[in-house]
Amino acid sequence: IGPNLRVLTGLPRADRWTALRPAAVRELLAVARRQHRLVVVDCGFCIEQDEELSFDTAAPRRNGATTTVLEQADLVVAVGSADPLGLTRLARARGDLRELVPTAEVRLVVNRVRSGLGWSRDEVAATLLTAIGEVPLAFLPQDQPAVDQAWLTGCTLPEAAPSSALTAALDVLVADVAAELGLAAGAGRTRHRRRDRRLVRR
């Protein structure tokens, strides 16, 4: 994509999940970590444990790749939609993550925030605080035209829509995450070029 950004796509078909074994994922992360200062992994949503396989440690698990990444992550950014269903799923996933990786450093991000939902950011934060005892690190506004423009042009969001409110919110989020990881975030778009350790978004 650019001199400071590389993308490795996932499996071409979901039914090929058995080809992605945890050992291979660990090796891939090791190689990526040696070559780049920051590695971001967009994990699958499924982290629930299969009770039937809980005693069979050799059996392949559909969420094996996701579990492996989460176990090795320095920081997990859990993203959920601002609507009632999205917040419910985010709260449930946070509980599942506590059971799966109790020591994980997790930050919540609420995505697709819009006025039509009738909830203020304070109300959303209060809802999550009551449900799981945590508040979001960031709120990302919904800007579908900007996202569509990025898709259609094959560009990153800052390139396709530099003046978008979503781009600005992501800039702030990147700076906050960089600070938590002990990274120096440069001014403006240079924040996206800083790399160190591993950040996982789920």
C-alpha cells in the first residue's frame, strides 16, 4: 500500500479455516514483529469456547487463530457498534475475553456513533460502565460516504477523506493507543506511520 504500510490479507474462503493453525499464526506474528515496529491484526469475532472440544487439546478449533493472536497481543482494542445490539455484543465479548485471556490489556471503542440512535456518548459510556465496569477509550462517528470513497478508490481513509470527522477521530485514537504502548506519535498523518510492538483490534 505504501512504504510505511503493508497489508497481509486473510483466507480467501471461510471454510478453509483449518488451514490456519495456531502454530503457523505464532510464526507469522514472530516474523511480522521482526520486520515491523507495529503489527495490527483484525481478529475474528468468535472467541467462545466449544464445550465439546474443551477436553480435546489436539482438535482444531475454528477460533484457534483468533485465540492465538489475543493471547500474544500487547493491547486489544475491542470494537462494537453504538446501537443497542452492538453494545450488547460488545459487553458479552468483553466477558468472554476475560475468561479466555484474563491478563489481556483491553480498551473499548464504540463505532458508528450517530445522532439518530438518540443516545449521547455519556449515556453509552454509562451503559457500558454499568454492564462491564469499563468505559470506551474512543467514539468513532459514522461517516459512510467517507468509508465508501475509501473502498471505491482503494485508498486509506486519510487519503480518501482527509477532512472526515471519522478520520479525525481515528487520528486521536491512534495517538492515544500509541501513548499507551509507549510510542511517540508524530503530528498529523505521521501518526499512522509509527510502528512498535503489536496491537490487536477485535
